[in-house]
Amino acid sequence: MTLLLVSFAVLLAIGLPIALAMMGASLLFVGWEGIPMSVVAQRVVTGVQSFPLLAIPLFTLAGSLMNESGISERLFGFTRAFVGHIRGGMAHTAIVGNIFMAGISGSSVADCAATSRVFIPQLAKSGYGASFGAAVCAACATLGPIIPPSILMVVYAWQANISLGDLFWAGVLPGLLMGLAMLLLTAYIAHKRQFPKEQAFAWSRLASETRKAAWALFMPVLILGGFRLGIFTATEIAGVAAMYSLIVGVVIFRTLNWSHVPKILLQTAKETAVILLIVAAASPFSWILGIEQAPQLLSEILVRATDKPWVILLMLNVALMILGCFMETIAIMIILVPILIPVLNLFHIDLVHFGIVLLVNLTIGQLTPPVGVLLFVASSIGKVGLGDVVREVIPYLIVLILALTVLTYVPWMSLWLPGVFK
């Protein structure tokens, strides 16, 4: 196991992509131990032979179609009419809009790109500052993987062998808590910096924007309502989301041309390939950790350290935050979840509850340099220096960590809705 982990770290340090680093470390271990190389090929293939993983390209496609069809802009128009009259209303609009968008796309990167294109120029022009705008767009995009549906939820449910439906319901209240925390922080910053107010609230404007966004607002209702009524399974939700986005964009809004579809499909294929390549490469890596008894070793270490579940959760949170600074979210999940499941079972920690804790940790990691993908997306689209965005995003990191603390030690937040809808 030392050979595997050291070689993996060295390959990462020299700049090899994480999928190739895992594959290279696995091949080195297999060659060293004299295991047939065909075992690696078999593990790679079986690693992606899973029905729930079909949801990944479909959720990715749904997010791309949503952005191209103008669904996100209509959602933002509705949320601006709803909260735009508050001081700092444009920043509030971005956060509330992402709460709705998270119920459609399931991807933090897609949400960040859509929000940044719309809001960073407007926030900069209105006196908020481009760096603050980029920080808000990056921070509120963390809601994408938490509020269902979610690509990361698909991966975790598949790994932990738990109900994807339970995990979907478990993410609703935590996502709303995170959104509320960011709204309160934004209100404080807006008051302190005297950000501008938009026009006064008007029921007529809200009614008009609600009509325009009705089809977009109905999508989360269709997804969760259809699942609750048993019309389609949790995996089929991804297909429903993609088809709904296509129909709304082409037939109803008429903002999406058929000529755009091949480009969207190609982009979806590229993004899906990146995710599934990591999943495939991590399969032999995780298998080797299993045969080397890494889960049992970790369990023994933690049992010697403490017998209190709350301490275990604290230690895991700290470890995940550190890893989130340096590794991609999918890779962390693929490598660690199989190792952690026996530990969680040993300490009687609910797997659904921990799933939400893990996902919130991973999304916070997307806001931390040097591998904070949301920071890179927002700063690139907004043409803002990365250092300036990092300085502005620190308060949002703090409130998100506070929300994570609440979610870690108040399991009711994650487990109430799954219990209600069983």
C-alpha cells in the first residue's frame, strides 16, 4: 500500500492528470506484485459498468441545454423580481437563482458558468465590483451538487449502495440552509458597503416574470414530484431533465436551435468522458486498497484514537477539507468512500447523513485554491484576478463551513425528509 500511495503522490506532483496518476500507480503495484495486467483491464471495465452511472451524461446534458435555451436567464428574471428590491439585490438574485438552478442541472460548474456570464458584468457595472461578483457566483454554485438532482449524489449512492432517492431528499434542507447562510452574509456585506438597491418591489413585475419563468420553475416540481409519485426512478430523473430542457428550449421558448444540439452533445461527451475516466481509473486503485486492507487499517487507527462518533466526524471533515484543496471532487469520492464505509458502519454513522456531509465538504473544496474549480470558472468568465476572487470569497467559505458544522452534528437536517417520504 505504501508503494501505491507514494507512487500516486509522485505522479501527481510531477503534473500528471489524476486519472493517469491513479492508473500509473495501480500498474506499478500490479507489476511489482506479479499480478497479471489483465486484472487492471478487468477492473477498469467493471468500474464503469453500472446502471446508475448513466445519469451522469444525462445530467450534464440537461445542464448544457438549460444554459443554451435561456432557462437560467428566465429564472434569474424571476428571482430579481422577487428579491431585487433588497439592498444588494442583484447579489441576492444570483444566490436565490442558484437555489432554483440547482434543482435542474445537478452540476456546480454548469451553474457557476451560467451565473457568472449573467451577473459578473452586471454586478461590476452596478458598483459591486467584478471580484465580489465572481466570488458570489462561485460561492452560490456550491448549491448545485447539494440540492437534488446531483451528479455527485449519483456517484456516492452507487458507491455506498444506498437509495439515490433518499439521498436526493436528504439534500433539500441542507441546500436551503447553505443558501440562507449566504443570503444573510450578503445582506451584511451589502449594508456595510452600501450596495445599491434596485427598483421597488412590484407585484405586477413579479407576476410578469413568474409567467415568463413558469416552465423553468416547473422543472424541479416535475423531477421531485414525479419521483415521489413513482412515475420514474431516481436514475431516470436525469433523462427526464434532459428531455424537458430540450423541449422547453426548442418548442416553448424557441431560444434553442437544432443546429446547436450537435455542439452541445459533443461538449457533454467531453465532460462525461473526464468524469468516467476518473471513475474507471479509480476502480483498480480502490481494489488494491481493498486487498491491502486499507479500510481495516483505517478502522483500527480510528478506534485507537477515539470511540466517539462526533470526533470521527470532526476528523473526517478536517481531512476532507485538506484533500479538497488539492484533489478533484470525483476522485476524492472514488478513492475514499469504499475505505470509509466500513469505518462509518463501525461507528454507526448513517450513510445518507454522511453522504450530505461529504458532498458539502467537496463543494467547499471547489472554492479553495489551488484546485478550486469554481474560482477558476468565475475568474475566467469575469476576467478577474484569481487572488482578488479568493479574498472576496473567504467570508462565504467561513459561513459555508459553519453550515457544514450544523449539518454534521444535526443529522435531523439530512434525515428528516427521507424519513417523511419513505
